[in-house]
Amino acid sequence: MKLKPTEFRKQLRRRITVCLAAALLLLSPPASVRTFALDEQAPSAVETRAAQYSTVPVYIDGVRCPSDAYIIENGVTYLPLRILAEQLLPGANIYWDSKNGCAAVKTDALTLTAAPGNIYITANGRYLALSALHPAPNTLVNGVTYVPLRTAVRAMGGSIHWNAGKRAVEITRGSGTITPGEQYYREDEVYWLSRIIYAESGAEPLRGQLAVGSVVMNRAASKQFPNTIYGVIFDRKWGVQFTPIANGAIYKTPSEESIIAAKLILDGCRISEQALYFLDPRQASSFWIVHNRQALFSIGCHDFYS
């Protein structure tokens, strides 16, 4: 039977509608996937790290550590702080400091804290970066605070090395403590280093402040520059080296974070061992560095050069 034009158009629209619905059904994710996306939170970056556990044999004074709950990330081996402290510091008081949001370890000779997310731990007033280059953060996984193994062992007065033959970490117990900050840091070095860091990069994130501090220390280690922090900062051999010396900003009181950055640098942290120069291209009046030195990296508003 031949359909009238109006009826034909109605049937055609119905068929098109059915086909589109079928196509959408095939392209849609399964119901379970949609439910997960709507009702549950996706795993966080920290929780994802938990899937990266690796079995790494760790020996303490020749005896294997009773736990293999390690995380290896970017070449850094992490271990739960509690497990390590229990093995290296028998009888230590290990607890969560809810007021300051950090894990804490206390003995008669050591006070240590590790706040998840920080790139350092504190030990007897010292600020120890978690990996000398490209500092790694403390990590919280399922309520457990993980810390980079090498730095934590150092803070607890032990020594550590990698046994390539056994493919194992070997730790030797030591004093159970570390030289306190008031004895380790030189007051004049903290004073001037924290001020140049603050004057040059006080508005930058901690990593940017550490980069500026690294430049100062790299210069002090180079034969091209004076061999002290004060000498590097006030070097006038080729004119004023740092703008804050010319405009007086060097004498501003540094922030707490800039003081921490200075102490991290004095305790061995370096963002780069090659960086000798930096500039803010938006404010620079001279671009000699750009045309004569090799570019390395940028952090915040500063470009760094070798």
C-alpha cells in the first residue's frame, strides 16, 4: 500500500530517532563506569603511588628489615617513617602531631618531624631536603607517612649505601641523632643567604627560592667567584651582581620560608649544580646572560643559566 507523503515523513522520523538512540547507547560507557564517575572520587595522585610498591631488600646491621612496604618513585626509595624509626631508634616515641599536621619521632637525643607534602624533614632544628637534587616530597598513603629513605637515615644518625651485587639497601645504625641546627648552621651564612633569597625570590614558591640559593652556593664553589656567601652576594668585580645590593632590598627582613630555604641550601640541597646566573626577563636592563650563557630552566619569573 502506498503511503501518503505525510505518513511517510512520520515513519521516516521514527526510524531516524530509533537509529540515533541505538547509536548513542553503543557509544555510551557501561552503567558501572558512569556510576563510578558520579558516585566515587577518582584515586588521588598519592593513592596512585600506593600501586607502585616494590620489594626492595633493606638490611639494618646485616639483618633484613621486617617490612618490604616500599615505594620507588623517580629513583627515590620511600619507607614508612614509623617502621624505620622503630628499627633505628628503639624505644622512640612515634606519633602523629595533629596540631602541626606532621608525623613526629622523639628520643632523648632527637626530635624529628615529617609533614606530608613538604620536601624536607626537620631534625634537631636542621632542615634536610628529601633528595639533594629535585627534592621529593613526604608522601601520605592510606594514613601512613612515607619518607625518602636516605634522608631519614641521615637524620637518625645512620649511614646507608646501595649494594649493587645483592641489589639491596644496607643501613648501619649510628649515633641515633644529628648535630643540632644551632651548632651546624653559621649565623652569618643564614643571615645573608636568607636575605638574598628573600630579596630576589621571596614571592616565588619554595623551589624558586631554592634555585636562587643554589646559584649563590654554586658561585661560592666556582673559581670564577668569591668563595664565601657574603663575598658572592657583594661581589663587585664586574659591577653589582645582584639588584638587591644596588637598591637596598638585601637588608629587608626575610620571611620564615626564605630562612627555611637558606637552611635547606646550607644542608646540601641544590635545585641545580650548574646554575650560575638568573634573571627576570620582564625587568632585566641587560641581556648579556641570555646571549652568552646556556639556558637551563625557568621557575616562576626567573630564567636560570649555566
